[in-house]
Amino acid sequence: MRKYLYDAAATRGLPRTPAVALIERQPFVLDAAFRPVEPLNAWLASLPSRGCHSPGTWSGGA
């Protein structure tokens, strides 16, 4: 598994479909075949609503 951080600037010019529900600097994890690791990514996406507002905390959790 590898951790990546979402960078909206890197996606400029790409099609907007499917929509990406990531916020700036939000980490996400892909497996060796570059498929999303859904349970872990769902937990990472929930961190801001659980009171973890720092992108550094999100990255550390990943």
C-alpha cells in the first residue's frame, strides 16, 4: 500500500467525471494494483468531521 496526498492543482485539465470527493492535502491509500483501499480511505475522509482539522494529523494517521 502507498499513501498519496490529494493536490487539486495537479488535476487541472482532467475530466471532472467521475467526481473526486477529496479535499486539498487529504491522504488516500492505494494498494499495489493502484486500487483504493476503501475502508482506510473512508476512515481518513471522516477525520475532519471527527475534529481532526490538521492535514498533518490526517497524513500521520495514514
